[in-house]
Amino acid sequence: MTNIIFPIIVSLLGLVAAGILTWQIKKEKVESEEAQKIASYIREGAMAFLKKEYKVIAVFIAVVAILLAIFLSWKLSVAFLSGALLSALAGNVGMRIATISNVRTATAAKRSLHDGLRVAFSSGSIMGLSVVSLGLLGVALLYWIFKDPAIIYGFGFGASSIALFARVGGGIYTKAADVGADIVGKIEQGIPEDDYRNPATIADNVGDNVGDVAGMGADLFESYVDSIIAAMVLGVSVVGIFGESAVWLPLTLAAAGIVASLIGNLVIKFAKNGRPHKILNAGIFTAAGIMVIASFFITRLVNLDLFWAVISGLIGGLIIGFVTEYYTSTDYKPTREVSEASETGAATNIISGLALGMKSTIVPVAVVCVVLFLADYFAGIYGIAIAAVGMLSTLGITLATDSYGPVADNAAGIAEMANMGQEVRERCEELDAVGNTTAAIGKGFAIGSAALTALVLAVSYSEVVGLKIIDMNDPLVMIGLFLGGLLPFVFSSFAMNAVGKAAYGIVNEVRRQFKEMPGIMAGTTKPDYAKCVEISTDSALKQMIAPSLLAVITPIFVGLFIGKAALGGLLSGAIVTGFLLAILMANAGGSWDNAKKYIEAGNLGGKGSPSHKAAVVGDTVGDPFKDTAGPSLNILIKLMSIVALIIAPLL
């Protein structure tokens, strides 16, 4: 009882902090009426998409909740509904704040670069704090009520379901609009990305919010809660080694992580000097340092061996994040080489980006292997679960640095469309460039934690169904292994193809408007922004269903009709290929994006040059890589493991 109160109090503290930041952002005055009008278009489009998306998801959630109550347990159904509702709430809150912060960031950037950073990061902090606080609060309350960690797997299932639909749907939307705006606007018409004459520019800015804020928030919400739940359930099975405290330890570590994130947020908020990138890194390292100290004293209450498991996960997450930065930032050699490859055309740009993505898998895999070894050496399989909790312990600030990026991107677009001046535009673009790097780091954290969490969930499944070994001599296991290895590729194919189909509609619509309304290019006729928003919304919601259902139905089919051993093989195969494919897509896509921005900054011929046009093609390919298929794979491998655990009693 006493051990549960601390996480609940800290969760409520995090929500209060998010409320204070919301109040502060709303106090910011917006001077430009034109900027306010453009921001309202983005906000209306984003909320309209979210409303329609939640209507579709609600049907799935209702059906699954009823089936869980009938065939398994009403308690599991309640936990499932709780996870789905809190995940949706976290994403909704984050997107609402992001769509009022974008115009305020542009206004603040008019005063100074630091003021723009402060507003944009405050918006990201609200997203980060909402995700970790609602996640921890939900898990702690359910454990307090039901006293059974296994029931809370339902909470993770609900969170994962929302995350997959939100990530896939939001990713399809944002990349369809982005690709359409780039192909017709940049390549065919030769106008800037956020030019008000581009009919797809509002849909593109809406996409930044539905994909990179609501989608990413839901993604990391389920990673966060799944890691805590998995550790709690394993805590029950290893109770003889670490005592009953093994169950409340993950909750306490997560609560300490929220406190560390709050302090890291304050470091960034009150920083007076320095470039945005250095300020953000100072906050992240401060939070990590505090978490190291806090975890030492917390784990001492149980067993100090667990301290090394926490530290291995925390440091492993930081390494993966900054290796991702190395491969995707224009400050380093790999992405600059992709930019240089653009000088000989789009084909060499794409070849170079793919090669970078493949090579970039080496260090993350090595890091995960080292983390697994160290965590297992010091504390067994429970140590691996605690390492995953450690990796995500400072999510409150790492997600903030991620979510700040789309707000800065929107601010740059609003500054361009509302003619707020070259200086404001350049400041917002600088914040956006940093945001691309921090977003890549966030994706690195998401991928690394997904691998650890999925592995722990798969081990939990094996224990529940009594599967002591995965027998490679069993043909059914091999069938499951191959099916699992195949699934991330099939899933990615669905997601990539969905972006292509949705983008096709946007491209044709934008071409039609330019052809039938010549006054658009002259600046005398206003484009029909709403039509592009409508096309992106309808197409994304239609195309997201197949890949999302694939992740739920496949483990059920394999488990019920091929057997529990085959399902163990399926999970193993999916974790390995899904992890590698996610890294490849995230890093190749991020590199293509920043290679284009490096040229746009005046290098290698600058905007409008042949190398720039080639880089735009590479970025167009990379968009669904890094923002649709890639990040969705993180959810896929965890959701499959959660589904396997849910149906375990039926096996």
C-alpha cells in the first residue's frame, strides 16, 4: 500500500506540472492575425482527423473489450479499456497543446531564438509529462485495485492497440501530405515547402501533429507501460530471489524518472545561453545523472545488483540515441556523404541512404546485446526487465525533446505562410533542424526499448505457457520462426504502400488545383487547403486497418492453430527482423531528410539545384521509412507479444 502511494503522488505531480506549462503557453500573445488564422486551419484539420480516427478505433476497442470479458476475464477487459483510454488521452492532450503552441513559437521566435525554444520545448514537455504521468498512474492504480500484475497486461494491450492505430494512421496521413507537397510543390512548381500557394501545405503541417505528436506519444506510452508491467509480472515469478519488493521496484524507478525529468526540464527552461542543441542535451544528461543517483538508493532497498541492470539500460538507451544522431545529423560525416551522393542524381542518393541505414544497425545491436548480457549477469531475466525500465525512465524529457520538433516545424511553416519575416523563418528553421535530430534520438530510444521490452514479454509468454526451450528441431517452431521473420516485412509493405496510395490522391489534387486555378501561382487565388486535408484523412483511416489487424490476428492464428511452440518461434523471429528493419528505416529516412536540409542550407548548389532535386526524391522515399513503417515496427513486436500473453490461458 505505502509503496504504491509514492508513484501515484509523483504521477499527479507530473500532471500538475503539465497543467502549469499549459497555462503558461496559453498566456503567450499572438500578434499576427494571419498567423493565427493559419494556425487555426492546422488545428481544425488535426482535431478533425483525430476525431474520425478515434471513431474507427472505438469500434475495435469495444469489440475486443467484449471478447476479453466473455472468454477471459472482466478484470482484463477493464484494464484493456483503461489502457486504451489513457493512451488516447495522452495523445489528444499532446496534440491539442502542439496546435496552439506552433503559432506562439513563431511569435516568440520574433523576439529571440531562445524564446522560441522555450515555448516549443514547453509544448513538448506537456506531451512527455502527460505520457509518463498517465501511464504510471494507470498501472499503479490498477495494481492497487486488483493486486495482480498479470491483469495489468490488459492495460498494456489497450495502450498497444491505440498506439498501433495512431502510429500507422498518423504516419500514413503525415507522409502522404508531405510527399504530395514535395513532389508537386518543390519539384514540379519550384516553390518552397511551406509556401502558402501550395494546396497541400496545411495538410502537411496537420500531419506533423497527428503523426509526430499524437502518434509518437501513443507509441512511447505503450513502450513505457509495457516495460513496467513486464517487470512487475516477472517480479512475481522471481519473488523468492528479490522478495515482494521486486513488484513495486519498477513503479518506484519510473516515479524517480519522472522527478528526474522534471528537474531536467527546469534546466532547459531556465537556460540563458547556448545553442538549442546544447541546451536540450544539458537537460537530458541532467535527468540521466539524477536517475543514476536515485536508482542507486532505490535498488539498495532490494538488491544492489539491480542497480547495474538499471544503469546498463539507461546508458544503453543514451548510446543508441546518440548513435542515431551520428548517422542522421548533418554535423557528421554519414549524412553529408548522402548529400554529396545527390550531386550525381536521385539513384545514388537513395543507394547511399540505404547503405547508411544498413550499416547503422551494427552499434544498436551490439548495445542491446551488451545490455542483455550485463542485466542477465547481475539479475537474471528480471534484470533485463529492469534494464528496459531504466532505458525509458527519463522518457518525460526525452519525449519532450522529440515532441518539440513538430511544433518548431509548424512554426517555421506558419512564419513562411504568414510572411512574418526572414529572421523569424530562419530562427524557426534552426529550431526545426535541431528538432529533426532530437526526433531521431527519440526514435533510437523507442527502437532500443522496444527490443528489450518485446524480449521480456516473449520470455514472460514462455513462462506462462510452460515453454522452457525453443526447440529448433521442431518443424512447427521453425515455421513460426520464419513467419515471425516475415511479418515485419509484410507489415512494412502494407504501410509503405498505404502512403503511396494516399500520396497519389494528394498529388493529383494539387496538380488539379494548379491547373484549374492559375491564380494560385500568381497569389490572387487562395488554394483549397481543406480538400487536401480531407483526402489525407479519409485515405489514412482506410489504409491503416489492414496492417493494424495483421499484428493482432497473426499471433492468435498461429497460437490457436499451429501451437504454443510455434507462437514462441513467431515472437522470436519478429523481434529480430523487426528490430533491425526499424533501425534501418529510421536512420536511412532521417539521413535522407537531413541530407536535403543540408543542401537547402546553401551547400552543394543550394535550393533549386540538381543535387537539391535529387535529395528531395531521397527524402520522399525516406518519409514513409522513418515516420510510418519504421516506428510502427516498434509497436508491432510488442503488441504481438502482449497478444500472445493475453491468449496464453487459451493455449
